[in-house]
Amino acid sequence: MTPDTHLADLGSHSAFLVRGDDGRAFLAEERARLARLFPQGTVEEHYVVHLSVART
């Protein structure tokens, strides 16, 4: 995904809503970090899913 999409996703998390600010400083730092890590302009995200099943 693009860095803009990634940052928009991060900015939508509830942690930003309860901080009392809009998180601009954090997101600016994250944008700079993403530019260094993903200079080609595509951010790779990896998700880990854990599934637990209970049987009765």
C-alpha cells in the first residue's frame, strides 16, 4: 500500500482519538521512517492471526 494509505489507517486508530491531539507529530515522524524503510513508495504490512477454537 502507499505510505498515505498506511498513515491514514494508523491515524484512524482509537489511540489517536484518546490522546487529545491529532497525532500530527507522530505521523510526520512515521512518514519519514517509512520513506527510509520503503524508498520505492510501497509499504509492506504483515499480519499475524492467532485462532483459538474451543470445543465443548
